[in-house]
Amino acid sequence: MRRISAALTPLILLAAACGGGGGGGGSSTPPTQATTYYVRESGNDSNDGLSADTAFRTIDKATGDLGPGDVVYVGAGAYPAAVNSNPRPIATVDILDAVGTAAQPIQIVADTTGVHTGDAGEVMIDGKDVALAVRVSRSSFVTIDGFHIERGKGDNGGGIQVRNLSDHVTVRNCIITDNFDGIRVESSTDVLLFNNLIYANSSRGIRLSGSQRARVINNTISDNQDRGLSIGGANAQGVGSTGAEVKNNIIQDNSNVSVAVDDGPPTSLAGYDGDYNLVFYDGLPDQTKTYRPTTIAGDHDLNVDAQFTGGADTFALDQANSPAVDAGTSALGGDLVAALVARSTALGGAVDMPPVDLGYHAL
């Protein structure tokens, strides 16, 4: 269906429940006692970070020792790297050995509504003067939600790097722009990249390298200066980025190639499932050439202009004319469709309804 006129409801973070033991004399592992941390522009890293009134100043301080079920709420403002520290940081936010579980994921949340921190507005992680805005290493079941991430431009730099056996990491609802690579996933499994706007980065939009079973769902990847989505590389065992699922994305006007899947060796074509995407490069007479190889084009892919509206960098869809409206599949599993229909692709903010629109759904 097309949009209904309704006020947007805030997105409820879809975290897994922490269930207790069942009956019948069985036993189960009790949930770990989780901690909630707060970060604000007005905070101080000498605080304990355990309330909005005693918030930390830097996100990196809050993410230094995270465990199952922990949540970090970050209030509106800009969060740069502490470049005067010794040693000089590689990333503005460096998430290392943060191990959550399926039942108790770790959540790092941009509190754009101000409900938790009292500070409403955009939450920006600034990678200026360091290589990476966000780096996630040797971590699992970590969700990064709702941030504006920019200027990670150093050598081998990027907006977000998920690396070194960081499994079941989710990056969702983020705007990632003006970096080297937008998102780079290396030697990690079961990573979900969901509902992100990734545009105007100086290299690739998304790069998957040696990472299996990645899901790239409902992102808008546009105007990046190299490939929009690049899938390949190998992990330490010599396995490519096999089993990638790529659905409901808008991948448009990226220089060079829109979607590339390496045929190896090692191959990343094994298990590749790409369909229901809008894939388009303006001025290219044969749109199949924007895929590498051309055989990866999905049966339900669209190869026409998405028709964004609302001016530069808006990426809202022209609801009357965009072919991306109602063109997605709702067979995504989990609660992903529920998350999408609480949000909007329309300039006026009317919420989506199934069948879902392609691409990024803004607040």
C-alpha cells in the first residue's frame, strides 16, 4: 500500500528479551545483571556514567568495558576523537572485546529523541583526525543504532569497521557520509547492515571481505566514489564472503560499479542471494553492466532512477512516481518489517505500510 497520513511513532529498539528459567525442574543460565550508561556533550569522563546527570563526555569511555545486556545512550551533539591522548587513537569509538549474547545483546543507541539523556537531536560520531569513526573488534551481538557517522578518512579508513571475528554485529538506522569507506566488514560472520543511508563517501559504500552470511537489507547506498557494494576477499581460512543476502536496497549512482561479487578464488558467489533491489547508474545504456558479474542481477531488481525528492542529500522518495515505493519484499524474517513500517521514506513523514518501500527509512 502507499503511505497513510499519520504521526510517526518513535522506533522501539528491537532488543531480545532476557528470559528466565522454565518449569518442570529444568535449569537455565540466569541473565547477567546489565548496566545502562549515559553519554552527553555536557558530561565528563570522570563521572560514573550511570545516569543522565552523571554522564560521560565520550562514547569511547562508555564502551570500554561492556558485557551482556549493557546499553549506552548517547545524547545529541558531536563526539570527536580525543586526539591529544597518548597513544593517539585509531578510532573515535573503539569497541573491543564487547561480548553480548543473543538473549542479551549490547546496544549503543543514539538518543535522538532525548527520552533517556534529555538531549534531543542528531548524534554525530566525528572521525576527523583519526582513521575510523567506529571500530568493532573481537565483539559479538553488538548493535549500533541511529548515529550520524562521518569523516573517518585516514589510511585504510572508514565510517564503521567491523573486524576480527566480530560476529552478530548489527549496524542500523545510521547516516554514514564523508568517510573513506562507508562500512567495512572484515572476517566476521552474521553481520546485519539494516536501514542505513550511506552516501558521498570517497571510496566504497559497503565492503564485505572474508565475512560469511552478511545481510544487507533496506539501505540506500548512493553517490559513493567507488563501488556501491563490494563483496569478496577471504578470511584466515581462505573462505570468501559467502552466503550474503542483499535485499530491498537502493544502490544508485555510485562510480565504477553498483554491486560486485568476486568470483575468486576464493569465490564469494556461493550462497549469494540478491533480489528486490533498485540498482541504477545514470547514463549507462546497458544497466546490466553495473553488476559484476552481470549474472547476479535479481529477478525482481529494478534498473531505473529511484527519483529522490526534496533537494540534495535528502533521499526521500517521490511517493507518486518513485519505482522504489512498495517494491520491497516483506519476507525478511525477524522484526525487520515492523521496524520499517514505524518509519518513513516520504518527505512529509507519513509512515510506510507493507509492501515496504526500498531503501533507507528515515524517522
